[in-house]
Amino acid sequence: MSGHQLLDYRPPLDVGLDLLWADDHVVIVNKPSGLLSVPGRGEAFADCMSARVQRRYPDALIVHRLDMDTSGLLLFARGKDMQRQFSELFLKRQVDKRYVAVLDGLLAEPSGMVDLPLITDWPNRPLQKVDHEIGKPSQTRYQVIALDEATGTTRVELEPITGRSHQLRVHMLAIGHVILGDPLYAQGQARTRSGRLLLHAAQLQLTHPVTGESLDISCPVPF
């Protein structure tokens, strides 16, 4: 998020948790766009998804994060031991994450892989950029869901293989199709055509580390 965004931080109204899954070990919620995953610095930025979850589940600890502007599935582990176990699943890439986005322009290929190394653009933090010399390996698979020639947009499913900061946003920008409504990377009409970033964490698939159950949690796309 940018400093400007933080100055204008207006979290969405707390209308209660949109709870997708909860047991003694894990809580999975639908985070609204515009809400921080974890607190920012200072009291003005204390309202966040983790604080809202912890009011109901005091032992809930965050395992991964979504950008403030991204909506969708966010997983919390209950207790430090479970946080370690779930974090290990993410580190070993044993969690299948699928996102849905609306892109500016029409993608030429129905599917593909973006394999471009990413690094923080330090003079312009928190922006990220492609850097072939010192960037960290980063891969994203994409699959076109629908082309809309009338609006010149593409609805696409994105699967991050790695989990770099802003990975999906920068990879789509790098192939010439920025995500609509992106306050950091989109310019002109691509930014103003939507009042929010059109990126949503729509599906999580993983094996429950305690019960061995196969979890396949999905969340309707709000755009």
C-alpha cells in the first residue's frame, strides 16, 4: 500500500465476519477490499482483518496476507503450534491458491505462465518491479475465463506458484494487462474504471494438518 493510501485509510464498516470455515485449529474468512490484513502503524490503522477475527477467536494468528485492496479468502491458525503447521504448508507450496481478476485489454493467449523475477522498487516503496539481475524467482499461471470485447477487458483466473509481494499485480502489468482499479500500478482509465482493485482470492485447497481432511474452500467473486 502507498503512504497516500494509508493517509486515506477508511476501512469498510464492520458488519461481522464472513466466515467460510472454522474449527479448533483454523479459521478462514472472506476479507473485504479496503481492509488491512494486519494492523498498520498507529491507532488509526488498528482496524484490520486480524483484529476483527481475534475479537471472536482470541487465539487466531495470521498465516498469510492479502493486500489491503484485495478481497477474498484469508486463513488464520488457532494458536502458535497450528500457525507453525499451516505456515509450513504455505512455505512448501502445499496450498493451492486461485484468484480471479479483471484485466485491462484482451489477453491473446487462453492460458500461460508468467515467469519474471521480482524485487522491491526501493526508491518507490512499496512498489515492486521486475528485475532480471537480482529479482527473486516468481511464477504465476493464468487461465482466461472470459473475454469481453465490448469493454476491452479479460476475466482471468490466476494461480500464484510463488508468493511474492504484489506478485499478481506486477506480473499482469508486465505482460501489458494491468488489473483494473489498481491504485498502485494502473494509470488512466484502467485505474478509474473501477472503484476498487478487481482482484479476489477465490479458492484455497489444502490438506488439514490435524484431521487430514481435504479442504476446498471457495468464495464468490464480488465483481
